[in-house]
Amino acid sequence: MTNSTIIVFFVHNSKQHKDLKVIYTTPHQVNSPNMSIYSYHLVKLPFAAALSILFFPIKSKKITGLIHAETMSAMVLGSSIFSWSRIFNREIVVFAQWENENYLNDFLLSNSKGRQLAKGWHIRLAFIRQWGRISGFQIPKLESAAYNENNPVVAVTIARMNYTQIPRFLRWGRPVEKQVRDDSGTTLSLASIRYPNIISTFSIWKTQKAMTDMVHGHSKMPQPKRHINAMKERDRKDFHFEFTTLRFKPLSEHGAWNKKSNYVPDNTEAA
């Protein structure tokens, strides 16, 4: 049977996993038992397993320590509006938050869905800051301390769309998807969707400066104003009834994705 891809964004511990690349390991970042951290997982699964996790997603009421999760179908950034991947392409994304690392470790070891997800690649993340708002997750109200602009960073966006604004969003959003996908400052980027109205993106940036240059239209890529023009259009008339951009510090990488690992570069400097 054809394999499929599952992507999950979670909170957990760095112990008990193979192919670990630790990026940051200060005690308050990794070892605090009460610290909520995040992660993003990718794993290839058979078609039936991918379909099952989409129709029966991971739920906080059924899993101890899980704060919230969103299960979505992955798609290629900038893909055609009429692409099958914008409907379902057997690649599943789950974005989730846990109370602490130990709960996620237990899930990956003892839960059937967790064991499936543990076979792939994942990155663990610490919260830096948020723009906008989204329900379900318990995002800290206080931002992290100053973060060195030359360090790697991970960005996640989640939007709950107004149904009538989806065609307009696609018109303005696809050019931005292509901009992020093709930016030389990213090492991994993708989008995801859950019907009827959730759209999300994920990207790993070589440096925080590369990401902010793109956001503000200062990158050296062709048509650098695509993102900032889309944001102006959103300010004129919103596409969503909920939207947030989350920025994270990468803590560690585990496993491989598309026969590749070490998506986060080794260029970490002091904050």
C-alpha cells in the first residue's frame, strides 16, 4: 500500500529517541518538568493510517497532558488552487501543545498513534512570541527574552477562515506561499489545511533576521513585497475570524525527513 506523510506539532521531552540533534539545552528550556514546550513531527504512514488519524484526530480529552491539538492535511506551499493536495494528499499535520515533556514522551511510547508518529522526524520548540490570537492553545502572555537575530527560528501560522473570504485569501495567499517556499533563508516549509476552514503554515528559517526581512519586504528574493502587501490587504478586510503567528526557538531535532536531517543549521549564538 502507498505510504503517506503525517506531520505533528507537539510538546515533549528529548529523551528516549534516536538520531537526536540538540540545538539548545539550557536547564529552563529542556529539563523543567512543568514547562510547556512544542514540537513538529513528520512521519510517513500507510494510506489507511493517515486517513484514520484525519477522521479520528488526536484529542486532548482522550490523552493525558495534551492541552490542544489541530489535525490537518499537508500541502505544498504555492500549489495550484485546483491541486488535489489542497483537498487531501495523504499527508497529515497535527499541531499540538502539552503540559510538559513527560506527557508527550508517554504518548509517543504508549499510545498507538503516538508510536506511529515517533517513527518519523520531529523538532522540539520553545515559545518566543505571538501575534494575533487563536482559541484552544494556552499561549503564554509574556514573550520570551530577547532572541539573537542571527539564530535559527521556526514560524507557525494558524488561521480559522471566514468561508466567504477563502477565494480572496487564496488569491493573496498563494504568492506569499511561493515567497516563503522559494526563500533561500528557509530550510523546510509547508502548509496544511483542515476542512472546512483551518489553514496553517510551518517554516524553519536559518536566522531570525532572514524571516523578519521576508515579513517586512526586505529580502533579496524577487517580488519581496508579496507578504507585506498581503498583510495590508488583510488589514483592509480580514480573511479570518481567528489568526495567529507563532515564533519559536528550536531546541532539538530527531530522526530524518525525506532522507534528510539537521534542518536547523549550527549557527547558534548567545542571545
